[in-house]
Amino acid sequence: MKRAMTLLEVLIATSIFVIVIGLAFGVSGRTSSNVGETLVISDVAMKSNRLAEYLNQYLRSAQSYTLTATAAPNTAFTAVEFRTITGYDFDGLDPDGVTENNGIERSPVRLIRFVYDAGEDSTNGADDDGDGLIDEGSIELREDLNNDGDATDANELLAVLATNVDADSFSIQCQPSGGATPAVDDAFLQISYTIMRRLPRQGEIYTFTNNLEIAFRNSLSN
């Protein structure tokens, strides 16, 4: 003979069911949050490595004596102008018949620099643009397309190499002299930067710092 469940049994069974479902959703929520944080951390690491590849690609092929680290918005050197070697004129003569640069053909002036995000105020230490980060910006690659000797005009932006870069972290120095332009004995550029992202849980900021040493491939002398 089948027996119907009493009201007390129904209430107990319902309570157990609610507890089990609640625990399941709690575990699911924590798992989802952990996965989200893992994805953010992985994304920051990939962006940092990609920026390192870009900097190495462009600056290793630069003719080192054309390098000039320029004045920056917040630290000593957060921008560098340079020209890359694009080929060689084997007869040593330019079209005007005069030998220049020992027959080396070079690109127009290029510029790698840090710029603050729109709306960021570098003086107040606050999240001015509401994205959860403080004093962040991007790294730009520019080229003198107008042939006016610099690469700062509005139409001369070639690419944004990285975003969410900590303004206070980006620095460029020639080593071992530590100067803005290469000395005769300098062998490499030392570049530091930190990329930031806000984590999904509790609004914490995850940072990934990279320090590069890029050896000069081309001659110091012209």
C-alpha cells in the first residue's frame, strides 16, 4: 500500500533540495568567477608578449645613431624617434649624385610613444574615465608621412601597439650609459612597461610587468 508524504516530509525534502541547488549555484558562481579571472590574466600576458614582439621588431632594425628618446608627459623618456634601414644603394649614390649615409637607404622618421587615454588627468591619481584603471594609456607607432621631420601629425598614426599601459611604468633608456641617445659604447635599449586589467571579482587590478633589452643591430656611426 502506497503512503502519501506528510506535510513535514514535503517541507524537509524541499529544504534539502533548496540547499543542494544553492550549493551547486555557489560552486558554479565561484567557478565562473575564477574562469573570468584566468581569462583576464591570460589576456594581459598575451598583450604584454605581443607588445614585446612589436618593440623588438621595429627597434632592432633601427639604425641606432638615429635614435632619440624624447621628452615625455610623466617620466624621463617615454617616447623614441628612430629610422630603420630599408636597403642599400650599392653604387653609393643617391639620385642627386651625392653619396649620403654611406649608401644606406632609411625609412622616414618613426616614433614609438606613450599617450594617455582621453579624459585621463595625470595629476590627480584618480580614475578619470571610469574604466577602473588609473593613469593608463596606449603605445603608438607613428611615421613621418608628411616629410616634415616628425611623426606627430594627426594622420601619421600607423598602429596602436598596446592599450591599458600604466603611465608611470613605461620608460626607455640606452644602456649602459642610461642616456636618451646612444653613446658609442651603448649596446642595447632597455624598455620597461606594465599592462593593467581590472579583474571581474572585487574590482582588483591585475598587472603584468615586462623588462626588455633590445640589442642594436645596426651601426652607431653614419
